Amino acid sequence: MAFIGGAENIFLTKKAKFRDDWNGDTTMETLLLSRYLSQAGGPLWNNLRGSGLCYTSSINVIPDQKSIIMNLNKCSNLEQAFNRLSEVVRTVLEEEFDDCYFESAKRSLIFDLIKDRSSLKSTIDFAILASLRRLNSGFTKDIYTKVWHANKDEVRINGSTAIRNLLDEQNSFTALTISANKRREIEKVFPEIKEASTADLKLTEELMEEDE
């Protein structure tokens, strides 16, 4: 938890481990499930931004870092926002997917994957990254096909583990940026959280020298 002056809103980030890389057995399902939840007009958007609890909410999978990240930005009431998010996520993971949300999520995810190859430079960059990720030449086509033909039940079952971990304090890390007058509100929701100064977040000269 870090304090910043002049910010009345609360910014929350939760991070958990994602066990797979781009070639993993659950990567596509977790990417698609995260998009299902986070898409504009989707479950999180309607229940949080639509209710005025926060400005943006998202869950993103980063296979390169083997991590999954949840963000709540500009929360007007952290307790209500986090509880509503947790409720929405658990409900989505236990009930049948909405067909419209699911089809929209597939198209949105495919678009984001395709836009990385929208120019010659981005295509070259993608090819270099694919080599570093040890992906075969047909990987892009394969993942597009998997997303397009994804089964709702398989996505919910295979993609849910990492997302559930975000809601488990034992399996995730929490970081908050708040105004000092919000401290009691934060400690009510996350009683174990500790304060960090901005100095604690800076790279020391020793670490920078080691990195060089």
C-alpha cells in the first residue's frame, strides 16, 4: 500500500501466478475467460463501472511473465467494488456463459491477437517474439482456430483456476495506491496489507549496477 497526495480514488492491483506459457494447456481458455469478464459491456463493466463503483476493471493474462493481473482503477468505494467483483467472478465461473458475451469475447480476443501483425514492423516484431517464445510457425493460426471454436464449458472449467487464485489472498499479491485519508477503509478490506513508501519502490544504485 502506497500513499499519493491529491488522489481521492483508490487504485488496486492483484497479481497471481499463471502456470502456463503461450504453449500451455490452459492458456487459450484463461485468455478467453478473462476477456469474457473484462470486455466492454461485459459482466465486470456492467456491474462495476455501470454501478459507479470504479472507472475501469479488468483481468489480464500475461503468459510471457506467467502471471495474471486484476486491476480496479479509480474506485469510489473499495469494499463495495471488490466485493461486487468477487461476486460477479464467482457467479460467472459457476453458471452457464451468456452466448452474446461469449461470442463477443472471442471476436475481441482474436482482434487483439491480430492487431499485433497489422504492419510490416509489427509482423517482424511478432516473428522475433514468437522465436523467443519457442512457438512454431503455425501457432498464430492454431490459437485463432482454438478461440473461434472454443467450447463454453471447457473454457469455464480449464480457464478458471488462475482467476480463482486472484480472489484468494494466499495465492495472490495485492498492491494499492490511495490517499492517506482512505487508510482505514483499505485496512477494513485488506487487514494484512502493509504500508510502503515511494522510496521503497525505487531501484537502488546497487540494484541498477547489478542489472548492468
